[in-house]
Amino acid sequence: MTKARTRGDVLRESWQRDSREKWAKVISTVDIMKANGNPITMLGVARAADVSNWLVYQPEIREYIEGVRSAQGKENSRRRISGTRANAAGLAVDLELARAEVRTVRQERDRLKEAVRRNLGQQLDQAGVGDLTARINELLAANQQLEDQVAAANAERDKLETDLEAAVEEVATVRMAMQQVMRETNRQVT
């Protein structure tokens, strides 16, 4: 029974396949550049193979490129002796191409940075909305409890005021009764 492939397995296999293809593309590009007699530079290889600069600086690929460069360097030194060298116009064109690529990479970096910033902002907003909603619900519940307590306190106060009025009336009635009793008692004694 074969194990079902997970999404992670599929992604891992795809990444490994892409990686092998890119490495092979870099190696073949270096070989083609060597066969054509083109100068082999890390940037030139990355550009020609249409891969990232990071990939050509990986240890295995870097060793291969440097090995080919050193062999090419020996050939170039023999050519220099015979008078064949890169001219200033060619170097100027290479420099302009490098500058154009740097501009393109910077624009792409800025675009990706902005996309990440927007995405992160949306995630923070969504997380903030959930937290704020929970906090609002807590505050509403606490407010309702306080309103219930105020209503109960008001009802208790009203009851106490009614009891107080009744007690005041009763005291006044008892005073009047006491005064009458005292007058009656004074009349009988005299």
C-alpha cells in the first residue's frame, strides 16, 4: 500500500525538481559561455541562465564556475599576449546592462516589499478587529452588569425612601399621641 502524498510532499518534490533544473541550466550556460569564449562572471552566468545571483554563489556551483574562470583566465592571458582584449565599448555596454538589471531588481524589490506591507497590514487589521470585537463585547457585558447594579441600587433607595417617609409619619404620629397623653396626664394631676 503506497502512502498518500501530502501537499508538502508535492511542494517539496516540485522544489527539488526546479532546483535540479536550475542547477543544470547554470552548468550548461557556463559550458556554452566557455565554448563561445564569453567572459564568465557570476553576474553574467546568472543573467544568461536567467536564475538568481544567490544560486550562482552556492558552494558547488561557485566552485565549478571559478574552476572554469581560472581555465578561461589562463586562455585570456595567452590572448592578451597575442593582443586580443575586451575593448572599452564592450565594457561600457556590460556596465549599462548591469545598471539596467539593478534598476529592474530594485523595482521588483520595492513592488514585493509593498505587497508584503499591504498583506501584513491586512493581517494585523483582521487580528485587531477580532481583538477589538472581543474587547467591545467584554465592555458591553460589564456595562450591562453596572446598569443592573445601578437599577437595583435605585430600587433599594426608593424602597428606603418610602420606608423613611413612613417612619417619619409614624414618629410624628407617636409624638402627637405622646403630647396628648402628657397633656391629659398633666390635667389629671392638677
